[in-house]
Amino acid sequence: MTSFIGRRLRLQLVAGLGIALALPALALAAETSQALATSTTLAAETHTVNGTTRATVSVAVTDQNGTAVTGPVVIEDNNQPLAGVALGSDGRATSVLTLSPGSHSLTAVYNGTATSLASTSQASVVAAAASTATPDFAVSVSPATLSLTQGQSGTVTVSITPSDASALTAPLFVTVSCSGLPDQSTCTPTPSSVEILPNATSVLTSSMVITTATTNPSHSSQSHPPAARRISPVTWALLLPGALGFVSLAFGARRRAWLQRLSLLGLLAVVTTLGATGCNPLYSYKNHGPNANLPTPAGTYTITVAAQSSNGVTAITHTTSLALTVAAAQ
């Protein structure tokens, strides 16, 4: 009888352990089931300008209910990251890319969120104009998406791929820059300029550091309110009537030169006092420091990365894009 009870207890223990191990998997499955399937589409339209092919790429992402979703999307060329874009509130994004000569297979990859599953568009095959033996280059970024928390920095690699460098008679310098950054953020490419030598075939790179800002707690707006709000009512009660009194004396003492001079000296003393106290912005800055630093606004942004060169007559400018996501600091 005792052995029977022991076996029964062991069976119950094993069953309980199995249920405990299965619960996390069931919870994960339930959480995953709440995420909606998505559909990603990509359309590319090419046009050639001065022998260079540019593609206007349009991306759209919706969930299984047809509702637009947001977030970053990576545009790939033959499974290699080419650019990143941020979907707008309508679930759409557009980017203009420079394509090197030859055939390209473009796809859009949506990586998904906690509520939207990942999806990939069908490939769009486009052809770029054949080489015209004119020195040129293409630009791309990797990774094509970057996620930062306010106050963090991140690095992406900007790649410059030469084409027809054999036609160069002197080095071609390409300057890297970016635009479209959110407020309170910066980007710093290192090096800011790369050199394409004659007959070069190797890819050149520049590391671009993107820095965001967070609120500086050492200069809180609560601990250092604006100067005007720090002036006590007693101060105003003494200064304003005195100033008005000196003004009235100045206008009423036209025939008494000594009284007029005295009132003007009094006015000068009042102005000097105001300038040496919290009424003076410079005084406030020196004694209380600057106002609180503003953080980089949270959100997802499309950053334009440009590579530009000039031979002294014409400028060559090619662009790609990067999807930057900024999360609020906890």
C-alpha cells in the first residue's frame, strides 16, 4: 500500500513538472498568436541621368486586416542591405537610390514588431545603365536600420563602390554627409572624405556615428526656473515705485537742474541694480547655468546619407537612406 502511494505521488510530481515546463512555451505561443501577419510590397521605377541610373523605390506594409503598420524597413539588393526607410503613419515610404551598372534584384524586408510579424516583398528586378567609361561610384549603408535609446550613439558603415575608375586621371575625392536628422542629434562620418584612386576596384568605407541626446538632470528646469519667476514680490514692490518716482522727478524738474541731475543718477542706480540681479539674463546664466537640455524626440526617421564629389566642373551626388529609431529613455 505504501509503495502504491509512493508511485502515485511520483507520477503527480512528474505531471506537475511537465505542466510547469510547458507553461512558458504556451505563454510564448499565446503572445505570438496576438501578432498579426503582415504583407510587404515594393515597387521600383528607374530613370537614367547623365549615364547614372537612379531607382525610386516605394514600399508599403499592411497587416492582415489591411491596416497600415509603422517601423523601419530594409531595402536589399540581392540579399545585401542597400538602404533603410521609416514607414510613415500610412505604412508607406519612398527612397531614391543610385544603382551601379548591371542587374539588380530589390526586395523590402519588414522585421516586425511585438504586434506585427515580419514579412518580405517579392523581388523587383531592375537593370541599371551599362558603363559609359565615365568615373562614378555607388553608395550604400550597413546596417540599414539603427535603433537607439535617447542619449545613446550608434555606428553605421557607409560604403563607396567605385565604377570605371580606370578612366580617372587623378584621384576622385568623395565627401560623406547626412541630413534629415531629428532635433538634438548629430552624425559624424570618419573619415568625412574618401579617395578613389585611378584603377581602383576596392570598396571604400566611412564609419558614421549617430548621437542622440537625453535630458541633462544636472540642469533641471524645476531646480532652475526662469529668472523672471525668481524675482520676489518684495523686490518688485521696492524697485518699480522707486523707478516711477525718479521718472516723475525727471519730468517735473525742468527748471531745477540739480533736481533733474539727481533723478537721473537715481534712475542709473536702479538700472545698475537690475542688471546685477536675477533680472539680467547674463547674470542668470552665469549663476544658475543653462536651461535643461532637450532630448532627441522619440520616433522613427529616414536619414539621407549623401556622397558627393566634383571634378571642378560638374558635381556627382549619390544618396541612400538609413532608418533611425529613437526610443524614450526610461
